Amino acid sequence: MITGAGGSIGSEICRQILNCKPRKLVLFELTEFALFSIDRELAALGEGTGCEIVPVLGSVTDAQALTRTIRAEGVQVILHAAAYKHVPLVEQNPLAGVANNVFGTRTAAQAALDCGIERFVLVSTDKAVRPRGVMGATKRMAELIVGEMARRSEDTIFA
């Protein structure tokens, strides 16, 4: 499952994963048009591969939607690319940045842990190394959350 599947990074991850010929690819995305677009593109690219593409409209801040999707679709791996990443927008909308990048990561990682998936991979940014603004700080906090989940988990691998 790729969270943020319709974003610039998430959609490229989807394209690359499709080349690996998975049995199923779950696209988890907040924005309807972005989900519609990547779903159509992947359907065309994956034609004849046998890969089932499952588009799911939802937010990473919604624990029930995440858990329901993980269980219903038999998710084994989550590539977590859902994030607000445009620095000027996040600086102007810090509460939205924190809600999505920090709490959304916490919710997605906890759902992965609760559902016992094999692996959870956070897509981060170089701006998290020495944060100078809200966006970098939210991504650094997301890294710290995933690191803590890795320390607490006996089954799910967090990276």
C-alpha cells in the first residue's frame, strides 16, 4: 500500500512498484482527482500484468480507514509517502502540516503495528536533517515517531 499515492513522490513510487509485478497495489490517497489520475494511469501501465490495483480514498489521519483498508486488502508493506511537502504552504498552514505530517504518520504507523504488517517505510526529506521551518520539523518528528515504533515493534519492520 502506498499512502499519498497520487502525489508527486507517491505516484512515482507506484509506477516503480508496478514494474516489480506485485499481486496487488493499494493506492491510499486523500485527493479524489489525484487518486483518479494515478488509478487510470496505473491501470493502463499494468494492463496484462495481473496486478490488482485498488484505489482507496482516505486520509492517513483516519485510523479506522487505514485499519479497515490494511485488513480488507491483506496489506503486507506500507510505503508512507503521504505528506504536505511544499515548504511555503506548510509554513503558512502549520497546523495542517503538523496534523498531516506528524499525526498522520503516527496514525499510519500505529495502524501498521496494530495490524501486524511486515514492513512500514517512511518517505522523508533532506529538510528533516536540520529543520529550519515547520515542514522540515514535521518530517523530523515523523522520523522520530517511526524510529520509536521500530524500537517498540517485535514483528513489523519500520524504516
